[in-house]
Amino acid sequence: MAKLDTESVPIDASLNMTYKGWPAIAQDEERMHTLIVQCVRALIADLCQQFERGHPGGAMGMASIGICLWKYMMRYSPHHPNWFNRDRFVLSNGHACLLQHIFMYLTGYKGMTLDELKTYQRGRTNSLCPGHPEIQHDGIEVTTGPLGQGFANAVGLAMASKHLAATYNRPGFSVIDNTIWCMVGDGRLQEGVALESISLAGHWKLDNLVVIYDNNGISSDGSIELVSCDDINLRFEACGWQTVTIQNASSDVVAILAGIQATQKYRRKPLFVNALTVIGADSTVANIRTAHGTPLGVEEVDRLKKSYGFDPALKCIVPEKVLVYFSDRGSRGASLVEEWHRMLSDYVHEYPEVGKELGHRIAGHLPATDPTHILNQCPSSMMSTVQSTGMIFQPIAERTNVFMPPISTEVSNRGTYAGRYIHWGVREHAMMAISNGIAAFNPGTIIPVTSTFLMFTLYGAPAIRMGALQQLQVIHVATHDSIGIGVDGPTHQPIEVAAFLRSMPNMLYIKPADGNETAGAWRIAIESKKTPSTISLSAQAVPQYPGMTRADQVSKGAYVLVEEEQADLTLIGVGAELSLAVATKELLSEEGT
């Protein structure tokens, strides 16, 4: 079955949510849903109005979806936010962060108090409620904001989960079986990185990924019809996704739950939920572009709250019965964590060796991997640093399963999630953004390694920057980094790219000159747990300098290769261009200069 519309799904208010332990919906719960939706919308309106900044419309329209996620569908523990087997939630349309922050408050995340919610758009540097979700806060899996990045991150989280499950799950022990939930808006789906990621997720059949589209029909230009005429469901289906359309997704919690649950019986693909919502729902700017990024105004906020029966003079009020309604999420989450740890204990007893290995990976412990120990295999003849990297890193990747390498080191696991080599095709932006998601699954559990020409890292530059911002350990191998690639012309000569990457905060850019320095570069990149790295490599053969270049000096950024007493001139070279500095020194010495 390719697609499903909730108009054809029988809806029952007493729907029994049996999928993955979803709680049942009581007959009288729909009235509570209405109260929560109204409470959330009024709270969003107040929070945006207090400093006259923020994005109210999208979050208001998604309030019902928030109930579905945080009350029924997601498996998580507010008191154990880093539980390894939790479901992951990514708000790709990060401007709607109030939705996530409010439901984190309602469900009891430590630190996310009502007073903390009131810091939204206040400009306080240590606020837990910045203008977009940020990874350093409990309950936030990745930082989102740049359009499409969160979508690709969610694909990476799903890939990481599938890989770890295929590697470590055993009969009767599904120690890793989480679902990745992602909310997106129309702008995210228009970005190229999302299109690349949609294609890959469908090709990989990531059936642990659920993407919910806030389809409110409004873009930053106005009506979505002004900028797009494609059938969004058909686009996803053509890429191998299951789709379901939810009518009245701004108000009908039961319809959302029923529609998603109905797909679980036969789905073997990632799921795209086309949720038809209303931007700025219940306000006078509903279905208007103004609702996106403009507070409603004092008079409209008061009118909205009066229409709900709330006292407009009271700001940022949450009825006690709403808090009580979500109060079971803490105990429910704690039970999930306790059950998982019991299963993990039994698993380790049954499979001690693999259990020990999984424990190390959960803790982010990396086996000893010193690339400099492989130096005795490097010849002294001319060789590109790309070739040196192959000789140095491939043995490490073969014996250490933490890495998802750019070099195919496996034969037996090809075509399965247990394999570690990813066939990306030609999708630099998705490769780097998805790799951020893989790295974010759990720090140190998987270290992804990407590879492309240095020139074409610019295709993935937004993802590289987001990895640096989030302190994610991703190693980018950037080849053909020199004008030595001149036969391909100026389009492939990245003369300005190194300066761009060097200037990026928290980006470790390393350009080794020969095999010795390449080994040193890999050692630094592997040891840098909170910094992405770019190892910039030559495609053309370069001289080797045994006894001169030193792997242990690479971390300093620069060191003296040859010292001449009473020198009048200092020559500086880096990477493949070091050989030019050495040759110049020898030429000047021969001429007695």
C-alpha cells in the first residue's frame, strides 16, 4: 500500500494504542486535548508578545501534534534525557521551538520551568529557550535553524540506530530499537539538502524514521502555491517512502494517532506524515503569512485568551489539570529506562563479549588507535597524501568498528545495516549533514568520516559549520586540495577554501605535507572528541621527508623543518606546497644566496 488518507481510516475515540506501548485514549480525553491545545496556543502568544519577538504561527498550528508526540507516541524519559535507547525528536523547523520547549516543560524536563520559558527571545545567553533548539540542552538532540539541516540530521540518527541495532541486537534482545521523529516545514523540504536526504532515506529503507510535515500552506512568500506546484506525497513515494495524510491535524489528536498507527502494520519504509495544519490557528491572522514571525499584538492576544475562557490579565498561565495530565510521563519514562537496563543486564550475561563492547561504545570509549604506529609501512618515495591516508587509516578502520569510513574496508556486510561503509553517491551536502546526525546519536559511539574534493566541501559548508557549532566529532577528508590538480582547470583549484575552513570556529583544519604529517593529522582528528576535523590532502605525488617532518609536531600547527644559522629569510610552506618551500631553500643554497 503506497499511501493512506485519514479520511478513509475509521476513527474511534477509544482507540487502543498498542504500537510500541502507546497508552489508550479514554472516552473523555478529547475534551482535555482541546484544553491543552488552547493552553499551548495562549502560552505561545504570551511568550512571543512579552518581548515583541518570536515565531508564534507554526508552533500554534502544531499544538495537537505536540500532544501526540509527548503524551502518546514517543518513548523517552524526562528524568533520564540521555537514555541510550530513547526515541529521538528533531524539530527541523527550529523557529517553532516554543512547541518543543513548552512540551518539555509540561512533561517535566529538569530546568525547563515556566520561568525558564519566559526567557524566550529575552537575549539571555544562558537561556534554555533560545530562538532555535540547541544541542547542549537536555531533551534537544541536534541544533536546528539553517533550513534542511535538521531533516538530514534525523536521517543520520535513523541510520545510526539501524546500524547499531544490526550490529548488537540478538534474538530476544532488542537493546536498540528506537524511533526517530522529525518535524519539518515547507522551507525545509524545498532545500537541496532535504531532497538529497529524502532520496537516501528511501533508498536505505529507514523504517525507524517518521517525518511529520507541518503543511499549513504558507511560505515566507505567502501561499505555498506561489513557489511550488508539486505533489509532496508523490515526491516522497517516488523516493521509496510510505505516506499518510492527516486531515485537521491542528485540532484532531485522535486522527493523527490513528493515521500513524494504521501504517505500522505493513510499513517497511520511512514514513512521511502530511499533516494539514493551520498557521496561527484560532487567531485573526490564521492562514496568513504574518503569523509566521510576528507576535500577534496585545489586543489579539487578549481576544484569543478570552475566546478560550482564559483571563487575559493573567500572563503565561498553565492550568493545574494540564500539568497533572502530563505528570505520568516522568514515571512512565523511568519505567522504560528500568526495563531496558534489566534487559541489558540479561543481554550482557548471555553475550558477555559483545555486551562488553556495546558498553564501551555507549560510554564513548575508543580503542587505542595511534596512526603513528603504522608509519613503518610508509615508503620514502613520492606519494600523494591521499595515498598515505589510505595506508594509515584503512588498517585502523578495519580493526576498529567505531568508524564509518570513506574507504570500503568490508566485504561480508555489504548491503546490510551491519556494514559501516556508506554509499553516498554524489551528495556532498547530505553526506555531511547526515554524518552530523550519526555523530549526534551518542557522543563517541560512531565517528563518521566523509570524503570529497576540497573544492566540493563548499557544497556541504552549512553542515560542516553546524557540526563545528555542535561540537560533533566528524572527520572530513578533503582531497585534491592544491593547484596541483591544475589539469582540471580553475573550477577545481580550491585556492580560497582553506582560508574559509581555517577561519571557522571550532573547526580543526589540517593540511599535512607527507606521510609522517598525515599520520599526525589522523591522530589529532581521532583524539579531538568535541571538534570536527578537515584533513586536507593532495592528489598529486609529493616528496616524503623522513627524519625531517614529524607526526608529533602536527598538533602545534607549525614547526621548524630546517634551521639555518644567520638566515635572512624565512620560508613557510604547508601541505603539498611545503615541497616548493624546500625546493626554493635548496635552490637559494646552491646559488649561495
